[in-house]
Amino acid sequence: MVNDGAGTARVVLRRVGVGDEEEFVRLARVSAGSHHPWMSLPVTGEDFRFYLGRFADPLAAEGLLVCVRETGVIAGHISINSIIRGRFQNGSLAYAAFAPSAGRGYMSEGLGLVLRYAFEELRLHRLEAQIQPGNHDSIRLVRRHGFRYEGLAPELLFIDGAWRDHERWAITSGMVEGVAGEPHPTLPVR
Ligand SMILES: CC(C)(COP(=O)(O)OP(=O)(O)OC[C@H]1O[C@@H](n2cnc3c(N)ncnc32)[C@H](O)[C@@H]1OP(=O)(O)O)[C@@H](O)C(=O)NCCC(=O)NCCS
């Protein structure tokens, strides 16, 4: 568990692990249609194990699952990728809802927990989401949490076979009410 397992009334956040392979792959398969063309998740065991490898070094990336508190069902995933310390203290978000649990507010609650975790426990300064201009569901999700639009980055990411323009949406720790915490030890004093 992260956030000491506190979660919200409906969801908790935990790290993805080897034991999630069967459920994750099954959910990714049934969700592939709703994820296309924005995201593709591992739909075989082999791809899942490769995906898990990304999170082998928790200093570089964290793979988190939003789970329904009552049932333990995985509602979606949110990863904090490309964590850079020093003067940046930044992470890059990737997320998707699994179709059976989508559109119920679970991802929104999960993202709220991720913000607390990233800013209070990981002590990052900034989280960024790169979103294609037509991905209205994703833009609504980050807007709801107060992310601000920073501009359009042409040909930023290779998605669905081509380099796609992305909007950059970001939030800094000071933009989240009630976030407390010391700066990370790798932040220079000046
Ligand atoms: C972007 C994405 C993760 C959002 O997931 P989601 O399940 O719609 O998000 P939420 O869990 O926050 O649900 C929000 C919706 O549930 C509704 N809802 C229903 N019951 C609710 C409740 N009890 N509490 C809050 N919201 C509720 C909200 O009204 C909201 O609808 P709206 O967006 O039309 O206003 C999802 O659309 C997705 O996986 N997209 C494909 C992958 C993708 O694009 N990833 C991001 C790439 S940048």
C-alpha cells in the first residue's frame, strides 16, 4: 500500500506486482478498445513482465494501481514515470481506467491519492501529464485536479504508430491544498 493504505472511502492505491499479472492482462484485454488510440497496455504475460521491469528501480518510476476498497478489484493504473531529482523533482504521469470500472470517479479519486503520494511521500515538486488534444476524458480528469495547461508540444510521443502532438498539463506541490512535507534531500539548497 502507499499513503499508508489510507486511500479514500472507495479506493486504495498500491504498487503493481508480479501477482497482478492475470487480472491486469485480463482487464487490459477487455479495455483495449476504450484505450485505443490513446494508450496500449500489456495484453500478454510476457508483455506484462516487461512492463513491470520499468518499475524495477522505484527511484526512476512507480507503477501504481487504483483498487476498489470493498472488492480489491483493479479499477485502473497510474504510473509516475521518468522521475528526475536534483533541480527538477519531476515525474511524468501515465494512466488508464479499466473498462469495467471506468466512468465512476475511481480514477479521479486515485489521481488525488497519487498527488498526495508524489508530493508528500516522494517529495516531488511537479507532475506532468502529456495528453493528445482530442483526448477529452483525460483532459477532464487532470483539469478536475487543478492541473494547468502549459502549451502544445509538437510530435512529443510515439503513440499508435506515429509521433503525436501532446498538450502538456502539469501541477506543482504548492497547487495542492494541504500538501505538507520537507523538500527532497536531493534538492540543492540554492
Ligand atoms: C482518462 C481516463 C483514465 C479517465 O477515466 P474515468 O474512469 O473516466 O475517470 P473517473 O474515474 O474520474 O470518472 C469520471 C467520470 O465518472 C463520473 N462519475 C460517476 N460516478 C461518479 C462518482 N461517484 N464520483 C465521481 N465521478 C463519478 C463523473 O461524472 C465523470 O464523468 P465525466 O468525465 O463525464 O465528467 C479514461 O478515460 C481512460 O482510460 N482513457 C483511455 C486511456 C487514456 O487516455 N489515458 C491517458 C492518456 S494521456
